[in-house]
Amino acid sequence: MRKNELSAFSMIVAAFVLGSITAAATSGCKPPTAVPRAASDNATSDNATAQSDVAASENVTGDNITTVSATASETPIAAATEPAASEPEATIAAKPADESAKPAEDTATTLVSEASSPEDVLSSGGDWPQWGGSRFKNNTPGVTGLPQEWNIGKFDRRSGEWDKSKAENIAWYANLGSQTYGNPVVADGQVYVGTNNGAGHLKRYPPQVDLGCLLAFSEKDGSFLWQHSSEKLITGRVHDWPLQGICCAPLVEGKRLWFVTNRGEVRCLDTEGYYDGEDDGPVTAETARITDIALASDAGKAAMAGLGEGTLSDSVLEALENAGETSEGDVTVETVTAGSAWTATGNFNGVDRTLSIKKAGPNVSIFKKLGIHDKRDADTIWIFNMMDQLNTSQHNMCSCSVTSYGDYLFVNTSNGLDESHINLPSPDAPTFICLNKNTGELLWQDSSPGTNILHGQWSSPAVAVLGGVPQVLFAGGDGWLYSFKADGGQDGKGELLWKFDANPKESKWVLGGEGTRNNIIATPVIYNDLVYVAVGQDPEHGEGEGHFWCIDPTKRGNVSPQLAMKVEGEGRVEIPHKRIQAVEAEKGEIAVDNPNSAALWHYSMSDINEDGEIDFEEEMHRTIGTAAIKDDLIYVTDFSGLLHCLDARGENGQAKVYFTYDMLAQSWGSPLIADGHVYVGDEDGDVAVFQFGSQYNEPMDEINMGSSVYSTPIAANGRIYISTKDKLFAIEAEEK
């Protein structure tokens, strides 16, 4: 029996999708109307009820970095030629492990050398400073001494109080938001997780205020250090779905951290926050919202009356105290704009500062400038606003776990469709960009998916030196995997090396997930100089057929398994890719084998029990999870709840499947391979623990974490870290 229940999130989003379909169906021939983009207000803060003019006049994020102007363009690559009728399909044997124990030497010119190589990160068993640990994106840390069993104890549903009398191997836990999709990252004594504001770590943002939050905790004991707060976009769920928070994992190098916010920004932060006693720039004195008071309320009326008389009313003082800014001593109120803007200078929470007070829309809003006394807030270094500066229009959420190569920072912009799921508001906006990680300067951009974007674009890039050439791999929202030279580009453009269509040419995109053509949401993984990637769709689209690929990255041009052709008389003509369906047989179109194919092997189904039939457990389904690969064994989950174990080398050009295991619950995350074991979480909140090896097809144990595990377990410095829907656990073997 399969579990058909949708999570609360899935039901909400499914309702949204069905509503969009209904609206489209009842609108006749009238084309869908795009929802306007967020105003270019340079604002970090526009809460769900906040006023855009407040944010605009207050410059809530500080000034954005001026970037190099470059026109989005597609770099042409050599087209593959049609094979002769007698020409066999190209086949390449996968490379055995002993031929490539270490990638080719990096011959690329970078702005600075890397702090540590991916090989060192994977083998050291130390920090895990980005999604997948390194730019190879392979979740296989060399950590030892990990526990294979633990017990989280019990949590009171109302008070949240922890009864740890039966807890085992739990070093500490920390409260996260009410929904958490970000994967933990561990670096330099701190642990970072993306979530929403359900925990209410900052008094000025109580839990009922919806935010995207990046939280920093002490690795030693889980104590809260600081929070970056991203208020919701005023355009609403079309760009910034409620309660989803920060869905990506940050990149940490030294004392700097980079991540993508729910507002479509790339931000660089100081990992020390304000604890170092400095407000690092160029972004300094960043404006932050303290509180809002509804004008229609008695408190709001009293506030306006007091401001008109040059004083702060008791209602304002109470609101400030509730937000952690208790007034001590006299406060001087000055009018900036009669009836709408004031300043209040005094001592607040022990700090002499000037607050800004504004009337806009339904609220009186109070702001402060962040500085060295605001230890619980993040210290921003620079900001690159993709929606403002590149005209991107993210679909529901901006989510990309960025990576770097030297001083180059690579980002997927999440540009996608509007709420109709048909119209693409920004067809010319880039999908892939490269920034200078030190300054936020735009180096190059590319919009290769163009108008073929199916839905949204939420994958993350990987980087490696492959065939002697540094390559950055981007998965596009059109279902293609793209490789660019991992450098600073030329004339604002990246050099496209190859592209690979990860869907059969006859597959078809159908609105709502009923079709067979898929996006790529998983992250490509690099192992033994080869590339591994799976296809899938947004979770609310449900289950469906999937594909998993092993790709040779040394080829160039269109390296897809097949080419789309049009039959014209006795000849064939290659046709451009089409968004909905690349090959339509009724139009005289066919798919032919590509002699330039880079596909080494492909997995969609396998008759594992050799009974002549393909059962549910013998199929690869859609996935948003990323593979983990070690000692030539691949572990990858799918959204139908299966864990697949395959041979990374394949066999005679075909997939070699060792086993599949049905977890009986949907899996959103990816496996962790560490210390001779495999750890996999699911939506039921269970973490299955397997002994590593193709012969171990049943878990040793399944441990319940108390709530859904939408993220991926990671390991660093002798501990396992698992973020559940609302908590972060540090799991460590107790000394006996």
C-alpha cells in the first residue's frame, strides 16, 4: 500500500495549483495576466501587511551593489549531426574507480586559490561548509565514530518542554521555524539552517510574523547566535509562498557566508555577525523593522496623537518594550514630514540611538539602524537583488544553494512562470549567473532555457575540473543540464560547453504534473570525473516516472541521448527543442540516437527479480533528491518513497541495480553516506539507517524524529545533524 496523504504544505500548494488551472480554464481565450513584480524599493522588508512606500522611503536593505551591465544571451554551441542509417549509437564505458582517484589538476586561472580542496573536505571528517560539503555536491563526509541509534526523548506539544529522561545520543537540539526545508551547514564552530520564523528568536519578530530566516547556532552547545531576517515580498505567493522560509543551504568560507533569500537576493554575510564589534560593509547601518502598530486600533490612535504632540505615547513605549527596545530616560521626538514621518532619539535597550517612525497604509511602523549592539541580528556585507537588477520573476520561491570556484560565485536565479503556470513574465531574464563573491559584481549571465522553462527553477550548481577544464553544471527549468566553463566569462557571457536533455524526446509536459516530461530539481553530483543527475517535479505535482543518468562531461555541444528530427521526404532535419513536447509523432517528427551522446547509462526501470514484469518497486520515480555516491555505490531516493542502490559504473552501458527499498513515505531529501552507514529521512519523520553495501537491502533501524524530515542528514566533526520540520538535532555517540 502506498501512502497517498499529502502534507499540509502539499495540500495548500495543490489547492493553489488547482485554483490556477480553474482560472485558466474559465478565462476563455484571454491570455493570462502576469502579476506585477515587486517594486524596486531596495528593501529587505515588506511584511505581508506592510507598506511598500515605507520600505521604499526607508531603504530597508541598504544600497544594492552596482554591477557590470551585460545582456542576457545564449552562447551557441556546435550542433550534433544526424547519424547515417548504419551508424551505431555511441557507447562509452564508465570509468572504474581506480582510474580516477583524484580529479585532473586545476589549470584554470582563478582570482584566488581555494581555502580547501573538495577532496580534503570529503575525506577530513571535519566541517561541512556547504550543501553537499563541497562543490562536487556528494554527501559522503569522512566522519567516523557516528552513532547508528539514538532517541530524541519527548517534547510537550503545548509547552515545547523537552523530557530528556529517555533521550540517547542527543548532544543538543535547537528550535527552528514551523516549516524547515533548508539543509544544515557546519563551519568554523557554527551551524546554519534555513527555515521560517516559527521559533521567534528575535523579540521584534514574534512567531506569527512570517519571514525567511537563516539561523546561526553554536556548534558546541546549540545556543542561538544570530538570525538573518527576510520579510515577505508584497507580491505574495506567486513569488514568495507563505511559511516556506529560506529553503537553501548557505556556502561558508572563512568568515564569509553566501546564500539566496526568499526575496530573490544573493547576500554575503559576516559569519561573526556583530560579535566582532564591527559593522562590515559596504552595506552598513542596515535598516530593520522594530514593530508595527495598526492605525485603526486604540494603540494606533494614541500613537498618532502623541506624535502630533512631539511625544511617544504609552502604546508606542509598550510596543517598543515588547519588541526588545525598552525606552530608558527621556526621548526627543522630531517631525520629519508633518503627519507622516518622525524621528525618536533616546536610549533604547541600553543603546543611544535614533529610531525612524513612519505612517503608511494601515500601520505606524518603527525602524532602527542595525549596528554593533544588535548581536542577535546578521551583519550584511553586500546584496545582489536579482529581481531588481536582472528582472527575474521567481516562481513561488527563490531557492538555490550557491557554490564557488576561486572567487567565482555561481547562482541559479529561480526565474519561472507566473501564477497561471502558463505565462513566463521575464523570458529574457537570466537563469544562470556568475558573481564576484567578494564584491557581488555580476560577471556573466545566461538565459539558455529561454521560453522553454516548464515551471520553476530550483536546482543548485556543482563545479569540478573535468577533462582538464573547470566546469560549472547548472540544471535548467527546461529539463536540460548545462555545463559552462567555470571562469569569469567574456563580455558578460559564459562559455557554454555542452547541454544534455534529461527527458525522452517523446515525453510531454502537462500542467499539474500529469505528464511525463520533468524538471531537474536535484543537484548534479560529480564522482570519479563523471556526472550523475535525476529528474523530477515540484512535490505538489505528485508521483510520476523518473530518470537517472550517468553522463560523460568531456564531450561538447548537444550531448543529449537523442535528437529531435523532422522527416521531410527521404531526409531528416533536426528541429529546435520545444517546451511542451520535443517530438510529436503525428507531425512527422521522430527521435534518433545522437552519435555525440554523453549518456553512459540510464535508469528508469529494471526487472530486478527477473519475473518478466516491472513492479512499482522496480521503477525510478520523480525525485527532488540528490544522489550520494561512495565506493562505486549510488544511493538515491525518489518522491514515491523508494531508496535505490545502483552501481556507479553501470554494466555494459546499462544501469546495474542492486536493490530498492520502500520507505512507505515520501522522501524530499537525499541520503547521507558516512562511517559505513547510510541515513535517509522521510515525510513521516523516520530516519532509516542502513549498513553501507549492496548486500544490505533492509535498514538496521528506523528512528522517528518527532516530525517530518524534509531535509537531508549531514555529518561533521563526529556528529550527525538532522533538521526536522521544526527542530535541529545534533546527534553524537555518548562516551561509555
